[in-house]
Amino acid sequence: ITFPENYHAELAGKAVVFKVKVNEVKETILPELDDDFAKDVSEFDTVEELRADIEKNLQTRKQEGIDRAFQSAAIEKAVANMTAEIPASMIDEELEREMERMDYELRSQGASLEAYAQMLGGNMDAIKNSLRPGAENAVKINVLLDAVVTAEGIEVTDEEVETEYANMAERYQMDVEKIKEYFKVEELRGDMQVRKAAKLIADSAVI
């Protein structure tokens, strides 16, 4: 080949020959999509059963995404219609938590908030200002859901808490007792109450 004129100075415009030795050639051979394949990769005996299960799982995940989006939209509408006095201190506290989370994520990638601010050509105040609307909205959502929990008398039974612990243990592949060390009962109960409040808003919403 001939290198282009705008290539590295010592090679620009020069003709060169590359000699390449092929050491190995591989080919991907896919298995036949038949009943034997279904038995090898799943608990099903036929391809039809495997296809039906895959389709069901895809539909379930799609519907869960739709439900989450609808719930978020319903909560945002409720927040927009809400009348409440939100102390500035609550927004500042949430903003600090957002900054800490961002700093943790950046440090895990070998960066920092300071470097990120410099890259944007600003300072820490510029980052805070960009995060403030999100922090304010998060506080409003928390206030709304807490108010619904109180107004509706939403409770979470001990049985529901234990079921949630079991589900979390299965999800994280951890022992239940270990999960209980990380997630205290009252914190988990409060989180479940808030989730019930969010579901109540979505279930009550008119599309």
C-alpha cells in the first residue's frame, strides 16, 4: 500500500509491503435448532416449548418496563398537582447525596468530581446547579409518597417483609440472614410502604 500524504511525517507518501502470516482460521458452527438443542440448553423437551418460554419472558420484561414508565408518569403528574412547602434544607441534603453518588461513580472509573468540573469548563457550583432540578424533584417525590403512606394508612406485614427478604436473597444469591444484616427491618419496611404508595398512585391514575 501507499501511505497517504497526511500520514506520519516519516512514512507519508511512501509505498510499503506488509507480510502477514495466518496462524489459525476458525469457523463458528451453530448447532441445529432442534429438540435436542432445546434439551441441552433448557429444561424443555421441544424447540416449540423453548420458543414459547422465551417469548413469554420477553413479553413479561416488556410489560414490566411499560408498567414502570406508567407509574413514573403518574407520580410525576401527582407531583405537579401537589401543594406542599418544601424546605430548602431538604433539597440541599438531597443535592449533597447526589454529589456523593456522582463522586463515587466517577472515582470508581478513575476520575473525580473536580476533574469532571474542569472538563466541563466550570466549577463545583456548576455541577450542583445542573443537579439541583433533579434533587428538587426527588425530594418532592419522597414528600408525596410519604404523605400517601400516612394518608392511606399503608402498612407492611411481617410476612410481607420476610417474603421480600427471601426474594432479595434469591436475587442476590446470598443467605437470608446476611441480607438482613445489610437491610434493616424498619428500613426495608419503609421502602416497601413507599413502593405500595407508588403502586396505589399508578393503580388510581386514569389513562
